[in-house]
Amino acid sequence: MSGLEVELLDNELDADLRATVRSFLSERCDPTQVVKAYDGDSSLTPVLWKGLAAELGLAGLLVPESYGGAGASAREAAVVLEELGRSVAPVPFLTSAVVATSVLLAAPTEKGVELLGGLAAGERTAALVVPLTATTAQPLEPGETTVRSVAGALEADTLLVPVATPAGVEVRAVSADQATITPVSSLDMTRQLADVRLDPAAGEVVVAADHGADGVRSGLLAGAALMASEQVGVAQWCLTTTVDYLKVRRQFGRIVGGYQALKHRLADLYTSVEGAGAAARYAAGALALGDPEETEIATHVAAAYCGDLAVTAAEEAVQLHGGIGMTWEHPAHLYLKRAKADQIAYGLPGLHRDRLGALVDI
């Protein structure tokens, strides 16, 4: 590590932002409404997204003030994603306000600047047309028209499409109306995937060919770095909810949380969640400070550790809630599905460990 100085605890601005987002989600993102997504009812998403994007102005967090955004950094975006993870909120913040926005910020053309302004104002929503598992630019080659398992496409009005050209990889903005977007059954229906079929020559260039590949890589790296914060939010909810439940659940006339074996399990989970929080915040801080080498190392550490930890925390929540944890009515299954889906997004933990090993010469 380079010794980059990154503040891991919330400052006053972070605390205020966290409180605002948490209050908003507690009022408008009830689990009984979220679970309806599994019955095909996605009506909660546009309402929540409008509130977060326009009312709270969060869609433009990463957009510089010169382009009409808030001029904040990845650190603030990480705070938002932690809270979204705590609520398994079905909104395209990660796919639009982080990944797509980061792609555009690499080197936007005039049309790209215009699109950034629309994204920042909450008037438009974008999605990068690559598979959810992608970790590198995967442009459409001549003759290709379909990309499978795209996250955020169903909520987007603008699709950012990497296209291979003789000069490099250009990124084109294609209206969702010009594409055929087919929803696919997804483990996590709060971030449903879709297959996208379109004409790669459609739309307008928003990142030129000499910067497109780097822009897509930047977007995917930002996605992996900040998804770790969402995974931490999932794990925190699972830990807190499980501890609260075990404090009141009685079995054989005794509080279940009093059993030593369960205390040890929860203590181990607590230390793991705290470690994941530190890793995720360091990755976000490195990204915010713009240190390329440190960002890549920190991202691989956070993605490898937080991806597995979120799944472990969700599995523990389901199991330690006993029979009620297995039911559809209890929200634990929402967190397990989000954790499992996030685990493969922007690279499996094993892939991140491999790349980390190469970077630090292990």
C-alpha cells in the first residue's frame, strides 16, 4: 500500500447525508413493498428513484458542478450505497449515478456533457450495456447486436453502448426506445437484469474512440469499488436485525441470545462486518482521491472481501432467525438474494483475489 491517507470514519457531512438518506428510505422503502418486485410489480422503483434523484439530488453526486452536478466524491456515494444496501432499495443509483456517470466523466463529447447534465438533474437515467459480470470493456464487434444480463437497462432511458471501431472503442448513447430490452428472471429482482438488442450504429457518440475503453474500465472499477459499500450495508442490516431478534427470542424458557455458541458466532460476524466496512471505505476514499494504483488495489481487496462477507451475513441472518427467517413474509430473503447477486457483479471475489495477487506480486 502507498500509505494514502483515507478517513474511515464518518465526518459531519457524511453523518448528515447518511441520516437524510436513511430517513428517506425508512419512510418510503418498506420491505412489504420491495418484495412485490418478485411478483412483477416494479411500481416502487420510479417513485423511490424520483425522490432520491430529484428531491435529494443524489443522482448528480459524482457529476462536477461545472456540468450541473453536486461535485461530491466517491466517499459520499459510498455513504448513499451503504444506506441503499441496508434497505435493499430497488433503484438504479449504482448503475446510473456511479457506473454510467463514471464512464461519461472519462472524456465526454459535447453530447456527453449534455447527458451528464440530464443525469445530474435527475431528468435522465443511464445504463452501461455490458454484462453484470464484466470487469473490462466488452465492446460490440461488427455484426453483434445483443448483450445479455445487463443491469439497470430496465430503468434507463439512455443506454451507453461500447462499440469497437478501427480507432478504438467509442461509447454511444442510444435511446432505450431504439432498443429491444427483454427482462430476464433474476435472483435479485430488485436489480433485475435484461437482455438488450440494438443497432450499435444508432445514437450519438458521448465518449470518443481514443478514450472509450479507458472510460468503460473506469466505470466498472468504480462500480466494483462502491458496490462493496452496498454489500457492507446489506451485512450491517443482517447483523443488527439478527442481534435484535436474538435478544427477545425465547426457547425453552431462555433468551436465545444468551447461549454462548451464538454469542461467539455473532462476535465473529461483528468483527468481519467491521473489517468489511473499513475495506469498503478505504476503496471509496482511494477512488475519491484519484490515486489510480491505490484505487485498483483497494478495490480488489474490498470486492474480494465484502462480496463473500455479505453472503455470509445474510446466510447467518436467515439461519439464526429460525423458522421465521425462512418465510416469504420476513425480509431476510431479500438481503440474501441481493448479497448473492452482488457477489458476481463486476467480477467474482476469486477473480479480484487473482488480480490483487498479480498487482502486489504474490
